[in-house]
Amino acid sequence: MPADELDELLRDRFDLERADLIAALKTLPKHRPWSATLNVDDARLLDAAGLPEDRVAHAEVAADVTVHMARLFSTAYTAAEVADGLGVSASRIRQRRLNYSLWAIDDGGSWVYPAVQFDLADIGPGTPLAFKQVRGLDQVLPQLLTSGLHPAAVASFLLAPQHDLLIDGRRVCVREWLLHGEPTAPVLILIDIGEWASR
């Protein structure tokens, strides 16, 4: 497939640029099927239990994660944009990245900041970008980011409706919960439960 055709398909089907796709693919672990090969007895046991190998499922999951990561990269802000948007210095942004109170992902040697953690301020057309971090995320992110989750899992945690977070009887995501002014304690409990369940 010619490069221009790939670029056109990425824009048309996913509204993504090639650089976003490449950055997303670099976040995936290398797929080495031979390193996970089971011995014959183990393979038969899993097959008998109804758990056969499913290469299509692996490809679907990898494609899903790649698209989510590409979207994170394509909508992320640079460190300079975050500093300007928050009205702070570049060194303050670096400090907050290092103490995990701002979420940054490595984009080929430079740091970008996923947009999901910010709430844009509507200050009118023609004015510089201005935003604030979603209230409470500075308390949630250090616990979430030090747990070793893949960036796609962090985004999913922030954006997927949670059973334990209800506003007017409706399940909401962490981001919406915090934007609504709800307390951070239930979110921190969700992170603790997630770490416990994954052990």
C-alpha cells in the first residue's frame, strides 16, 4: 500500500495522522508467540477446558489499544501548551510530571499530556488556550500512575463508567464524577480495589 494511501485511510477512517499511529504502536509490547508456547499437555488441557488459542482475539485487542493510544497522542498537549494553558512555568509542569500530579506520556523522547485530564475554559474566540486540570486529579493521578498501568488503561479508568460512581442514579466515569464536584475518596478506593484484584 502506498504511503499516501495509508495516510488517507488513517485520516478518513480514524481522523489520525501517521505519526500518532507510529507512537501508539510503540507503546504495545512486542508480540513473540514463540516465547509463550505451551507444551503439548498444557495445550490439550486448555483446549479441553474450552480455552483454545485465539490469534484473532489478540489482533483485535492490539488494534483496539493502538487506536485508543493514537487518539491519546493526537489530542494531547505539549508541555509548552500545558504551561501556557495553566498559566505556570515549564519547570512547574516538569515538576508536576515527575511527582505524577500531571499525566504525561512519552512521544518519542518528548512528553505530551493527554487532554482527558484537563477542562477547557471557554474564554471566547481568538483568545489563547486556557484550561485547568480536572479538580481532584492531582490527588488521583499519583496513585493511579505509580501502579504501572498502560496509558490506554489509565485513559479507560478515567473515561469508562464505574459501577460505584453514581450521579442521580446514573453510572459515570471518574472524569465526570470529579468535574461534578464529587469527592476523590471513592475514586481512590476504586484504584485500591483494582490493584488488589490484579494480584
